[in-house]
Amino acid sequence: MSNTPEPLPLEGIRVVEFTHMVMGPTCGMILADLGAEVIKVEPLAGDNTRKLLGSGAGFFPMFNRNKKSIAVDVKSPRGREIILKLVASADVFSENFKSGTMDKLGFSYDALSKLNPRLIYVSHKGFLPGPYDHRTALDEVVQMMGGLAYMTGPEGRPLRAGTSVNDIMGGMFGAIGVLASLQQRARTGRGQQVASALFENNVFLVAQHMMQFAVTGKAPDPMPNRISAWAVYDVFDVRDGEQIFLSAVSDTQWEIMCREFGFDDLKADTRLVTNNDRVRAREWLIPELRARFAAFSAAELSERFEKNALPYAPITRPQDLFDDPHLLATGGLTPITIAADNTGTGREVESRVALLPLALNGERLALRTSPPRLGANTVELLRSTGYSDAEIESLRADGVIGVNP
């Protein structure tokens, strides 16, 4: 048996990436994790995502691993020539800038597909072509206009989801489109254009509630006000000010829970025989359960629900996941070195990062390289396209490229 590791699925695929923020970089990260060579094209000052503060501080280190960075002034003719040479040998071109930006640079699908007919061109936009496609979209914008914020918050208080759900899923659908196009290209020999969009992604997320209305004829309530499909399915306040999510979603689980906690009176109550009976009784049943569970600690409830294979969950903060025993034991987190300021020029931080939530042949897709320093691969990539060292030095001296060895 050979000890040579199996090549990754996309090994040998080259991706030229013009992206920033979350949506486009997510697509590139997925392709890179799967083994593609992803070349992140950055302006000389760097991707602005590197400079974000607050909730944006994690964007660059999360979504740009396993990539290479080339810093190029694409507004200069010599800079554009560099990109065209990279595209000539590329399999995929990915972008998520405002409509028209790539056209102005000469990097439209029509222009690049003439240069490289096998090229797969994936665009990540706010909206697919139509009446809204002139609008500027953000994840929060489409959550508000697409029903997700309404469903997430309490009535009268629309609330965005707690992470960049549309950006991340939009990038995932872009990657799915690329994978499908690579398969089709293997049959036809031709590339094609792929488009993914935030608004359409958001509509896909809330489509279950659209279908709920179609089936019932009743408008869906926001999640905090909803009529749950399950009777015991809620967050409970327990001893010492702690909280825990507890549920019993089947008749069997209800019986097990009642037996474990000695709720014989509830088990015998003819109003609570089936799950649907208990759903109809939630108005009085849940306050009763809240009172009974309030005396327990979250740890005791966790232990007893775990022992009986009943669904439960601690209320966990994102930073707590760094020490999650399951993630640590299964390799779901991997060590990573990131720049404290995202530029790669200052202090570095040792941390752990979540891998793609899938396994191939029982193996997780590993981190091969940390997020790149700005321009870290400029010289290497120019040499690979035929530039001499003298030409590279001339480009650097003239401010066409940035080099960060």
C-alpha cells in the first residue's frame, strides 16, 4: 500500500479570485480547502476586509485560508496584463464586486471567456438580474427585505441573524455552481458563467415559511411567537441564573422525560397524551415545566437528559467553542496563525479555526496555509507566468505590484 497521501479533489484547479468581505471569499475558501490553488488578487493597499473592526474583524482570517495573495494595481495596463496572463491558465474566475466593476477593468465574462473558453466565471451579487439588481445589497439588507429578520425577531422587532448567513451560504452556492460547471466542462470542454446572489439565497432560507403559508393559509408567526411543532422545545431559566435548551419532541421522549423526573401526574394527564395534545396545551404546560425545572442546575439537567438520550443544549457563546470537547476530539478545530491586525505585518496570534463541516473518507479537509500576507505570493506567481526577475523588479519599482516576502 502506498504511503503517498491521496490528492485533494480539486488539486490542479487554478482559481483567480477578485473578492472581498465574506460571500466571494467563502466560495474561494471552499474551493481552496478542497485542494484548488486559489489566487487572491488584492490592490496594493490590500483587501479592505483586512482593516475591518468589531464584528468584521474575523472575516479575513476565517475566509481566506489556503489561498495565495498577489498585490497588483489592476488600474494600470501592466497590472491588467498580469491578471490576463493568470486567467489564461486558470480554470475559475471568481468575483463579488458591484456590477460593472469587472467590465470597466476588462475582466467581464465575455472578455475572459474569449481569452480562455474553458474558464468558469462565478459572480456573487446582491441580486440575480432583474428589477432589484441595481441596488446595493448587504446581508442585513436582504434579511430585512427577504423575511428572515421578521421571522427571527419578536413581533414588531425585526432582528438579523447572529452571523453572515446569506453571505456564507451565497458563497457556498457559488462553489456548488463551480463544482457542477467543472463536471459539465469535463463533458463539453467549455466553461460557463455561474451566478449566486444574497437575496435569492435569503428567499431560499425562508421558503419553508412561504410553504407553511401555502399549506395552512395562515401567516407564519416570528420564531419567538411561533406555534412550535413540538410541545417541549424551549429555553428554560434554571438554578443560579443559568439557561438551558430542553426538548422532548416525540411521545416516547415525553414518557422518558416524565419518568426520569417523576412527573407522573403529567404523564397521566389525559390532556397531554400525544405531542399535538401537548402543543395545544403549551400555554399552561410550559410555565408548569419552567417552575419544575427551575430548581435544577444546568449541569444536572444536562447529565440527566444526556443519560436518557433526550435532546438538550447548553447556551454557548462563540468563544466557548474553542474549548468544545467534541470539536477538539474530532479535529473540527485546527491550529492557525493569524495576524492580529490582518495585514501580516505586525503581531501574530496563535489560535484555532473551524474546518469545513464535512469529511471525505473519514478525513477532515486540513488547513494547509494560514491566511496569506498581502502580496506574499506575488513573485512566485509572476515567475510561474513567465516574468523574469528583472521584469518583476521593474514592476515593483514602478508601483504596479506589491511584494511582501
